[in-house]
Amino acid sequence: MKNPILNEIKNLVADRDMTLTELAKIMGERLNRNYSLASLSQKLRNGTIPYREVLLIANILEYKIAYYDTIEKKFKIS
């Protein structure tokens, strides 16, 4: 079974007319280390990408992550 984060990130990247290769390059610049497409793809495929990197991806793509509180019936934005 594919990890849904892979498809979600791929769709968000495509919506910004960017490639995963470009995203990995920018992530490497922001993290101040070598960050390859292979590394990013593997983490996405395996569902092992750290949350801090998901937040970085959202920042690079200019998205906010929202949580829906099912008790209070409202969104909370990170």
C-alpha cells in the first residue's frame, strides 16, 4: 500500500509548477546539507519523512498545515 503522503506532496509540488528535484534542492539549501531527490523520494515512499521536513515542504510551497478539531468543529492552523 502506498503511503498517502507521497501523493499529497507530489500534488502540492505539481500545483506550484515545481518538480520533486527542485524541491529537494531547495530543502538542501534550507537545511544547509546535501538533500537528494532519491532521499526525499525514499522518505515519501516509506512514510518515514520527519514532521519537521513536512513543515519545511509546506513552507517552501507556501502552504499552511491545518488541523480540524472534531470536538470543537473548527480548524487550527500551524
